[in-house]
Amino acid sequence: LDPNNDGLAKRVEEMYHQQGRHQDQVLFLLRRAEQLDDQPLRVGVRHRAAAIQRSIGDEDGARDSLQQVLEDGDDLHALQVLLEMAERRQDFEEAISLLQRLVALCEGKDEKLAYAVREAQLVADAMGQLDVAVVKYRAILDTIDKDNQYALHAIADLEMRQDNPTGAVEAMERLLALMEGP
């Protein structure tokens, strides 16, 4: 079977699906993806395999398929699904790594900010690395949004939790200046 013949491949895939042979369908898709030279097509086929794997409860298989998607380069959807799966497994180190990749990949300020805040929250709350979380929140202020009130609140709170009232006061003073305006 020519892996580049999309019409024939879809018919084979549909046959497996109609017969309820989902594992065979996934294996067919993954074998096909390995043989494809067309990167966008290969990525799409692997995404389909991962979606089927997730639908039949094969989270480990879906994770492997999505990791294969990432071998072709960062893919927003694959990273988002892998993040969701890592958080569900409470694999916070992997979640933090995926969030870092999402921050780097996203171009929009709001998306970038949302992922950066989630990363800092996980570093503080799940990993208990308060000093690293402060650095993460400061990076948000330095690179994404210099006037982000949430980051300033978080820094003040984390500095107090680390018995650093000077750092907390600095963050609160900056926050008050923002609230009072120019």
C-alpha cells in the first residue's frame, strides 16, 4: 500500500474503524506515518492515531504518538494535549517543560502570559520551589507584561512565604504605583 495514497489509506482506516478494530487502525496509521516523507501529512496521521488512542483509553500510546509529532517540530495542539495529560498524571516536571515550550511557541501576548503564569504557579505550588517561582514571575514582568498585577501579587506573596519582607514590599510598592496610575 502506497503510504502517500490518501484516498486508499482513508478507506483502509475506515474499514478498521467500522469493524471496531481500533488497535489495528492505530497500528496502520503509525506504520503509515513512519513511511511518509510529507511532514504535514505525517503529523496529521500521527494526530489521528493519538486521538483514537485517547478515545480507547490508551493514554500511554497517545502520549508516544504525540511525542512522535513533536519529533517533527513543536506543534501547539500536541503540546497542549501532552500538557493536559501530564497535569492529569501529576507529572509536574513534564508539565513545566511543556509549558516552557508553549511559552516559546506562542506569539500572542495573552496566550504566552497564560502559559507563563501556569508554569510559575506549578513551580511554586506543585514543586515547592518558591525562589524559582519568583524568578519566573519576574521574567513575566521583564519579557511579557511589565505591569502584570497578578505577577506582582504573586511575587509579594512568595517573598513573604520565604521570609523576605524587603522583596515583598518592593513588589507591593510597584503594584500600588500601578494602581494609582501616572
